[in-house]
Amino acid sequence: MLKFFFHHTPNPMKVALFLEETGLDFQLVPVDTLKGDQHTPEFRLINPNGKTPAIEDNGQRVFDSNAILMYLSEKTGCPLPLN
């Protein structure tokens, strides 16, 4: 199952909206960036940059909102807007 590492900021919200619109099943994994959860060794295995958003999809790790949206677009066949 797709895991979505999320914090309530604008870039993760872009991914959250795409996931909801496409109806993909995912597990939401909250990352409290105010407490520094993004700097834990466990999260750094998902995203070495220590930022949200990030996803893990059957062992495939993708981070950066644009890269995630491109990955999910290809996975679902749902095109991204050009604007």
C-alpha cells in the first residue's frame, strides 16, 4: 500500500488533493515538522532531504511534490494540468 508522509503545508496538500481526486488507496503517515520528525533516521531513509511530502509505494520511494505528482500521474494514467 502507498504510504504518504504528510504535514499540513502547501506542497504536501498538492499531493493530498491528487490522491483524493484519483481515489488511490493510501496510508497517511503524519510527520510533525514542528517537532523535528523529518530529521529522524527512519524518515531520512524515505527522504534524505528531510522534507515533506514523500511517498513509499511498494518499496519505491519518491520525494518532492512535483516528482510525486509526476509519479502518481504515470501510475494512474491521470494527466496533470499543464497550467
